Amino acid sequence: MKIAIASGKGGTGKTTLAVNLASFIQNILPKQNEEVVLIDLDVEEPNAGLFISGELIHKEEQFRLVPQWIEGKCTFCDKCQSLCQFNAIAQLPKTLLIYPELCHSCFACSELCPEQALPMVNRKIGILNHYNVHYDFASQSDFSFIESILQIGEPSAVPLIKKTKEYTRDAFHINCIKIFDCPPGTSCPVIEAVKDADFTILVTEPTPFGLHDLKLAVETMKKLDKRFGVVINRDGIGNEGVEEYCSNENIQILAKIPNDKKIAEQYSRGELIYKKSNEFRLQLEAIQNYINTVLSFCSPG
């Protein structure tokens, strides 16, 4: 099963919830073959690793394919430039310019070049790290953590997010529980991160800014036809606008995490909050129980 944790804006507590929920669910799983995998898909600014100490068991560079011009084969027929819908190729009188940052790896120029002058080659887009984390209070299955880090200068996070999800699909048992810590916002990286999730948790805060961006995130989920619920973080700092909106739209509020100084202190130390905060743990239980009524933890993922 795949649970995506997203938000309409950054700074709402998405990563805090993702890390604690992953550890909490792993802790309560029956001692069988189930496993929780936390995947940080916010590849431009991955920070779930700040709260997790684990053993690095696998590291690999990630690539995507872009065309490479072979000058000696090119006849300057202009077919590649006219075919490219992303303006990644520019033909000049005596040379061909390729802009890999604009390329979407669609293979059209390479496959349809009559002279085969544009073979596709690897371009590094980032690094993937796979950690094994084992807490002494966890169940028999280890806690797995995957993060990917986008190469500096790469303009799009989508290809690396897609590669990261492909790795987790191949590396783990089909019945494992995957928790995606998604990028903030509603742009293309978020769409790629949540598009195949079984359930999405939208984290917001009870402020006018939080409500504005929550509405954008909700509309995105509806367009994608995704099942979702809302978690209100820092409950008590703002107004009732978020709760009124969710009530009017028949959106389930899964939990309300209080604006508690002790929780903030634990967060600042990089600690797992639910281990020391009973209130936070109760909110995680409410989230887990709701999802468990909507989906089965044993469904294929």
C-alpha cells in the first residue's frame, strides 16, 4: 500500500508527520513479513534524513537519457528541430545545439532521425540512498528509508522522482507499506509523487495561508481522483477557517496536532515525537485507524 503525505505549501509539518507515522506503523505491525518503507520524494530539498539514523546499504547514481549529436552523420535535414515540442534542439547553418535541460527524454528526435545522428546517452540527474534503520522498539522487520538528491543545476525533479519510485517498486515486497514524503505545492513533482498513491494525507495549518494552499491541494487531488484526508498541524494558532472549509466540502479531518512547545522542542532536536508525546501518538493512531478502515494494509503496493 502507498500512502502519500503532501501539502499545498511548505513548512506545514509534512516531513514531521511522514517520519513519525512511518516509525509508528512499523512499531505496531504484527511480527510477520510486513515492512514499512519511508521514501523522501522531495528530491530538491530532502530532509527526512535529519530525523533518521541508519546504515547506508545501497547507493546509486540516477540517470535519464538525452540525445547526443554526432556531427559526421548529420545532414541538417531539420527534422529533429521541427519534431521537438520542447525546443530542446536548435539547428544553425553548420551546427546543432542540444539543450538537455529542456529535453523530456521522449526519444522522438533520436528514433526519427533518418541518419541516426542523435543517439540517446545517459545524463546524471541525482543520487539515490537506501538506508536500513532498526529501532530497538520496532518489530522484527527493519525500517527502510530511501532518499534521492537532485543533481545541482537539474531543472526538473520529475525524472528523479519517477526513478526513485521505480527503485522502491523493484526492491521491496509487493505487500509492504510505502510512505511517500512528497514535495510541497501542486506542481508537476507533486503530481508524479502522488499519482499512484492509494491514499493521500494533506497536511495544513489553521491560518489563511494554510487554507488558501489547502484549497489548491484539494482541487489537485480531485482532478487526480485520489482518496485523501486532512491533518491540521499546529492546531490552535489561527482560526477555524480550515475546519469550516473541510466541513462544507465533506473532507475528513484525520487528526489535529496541537501547537505544543514540547513538540517543537523535540522536532528541533530531530527526535521522534510520538515516543514522548502521548497526544501526538493518539493523533497518529487516529490517522492509522482511519486509513485502515478505507484501505487494507495488506493490499498490493
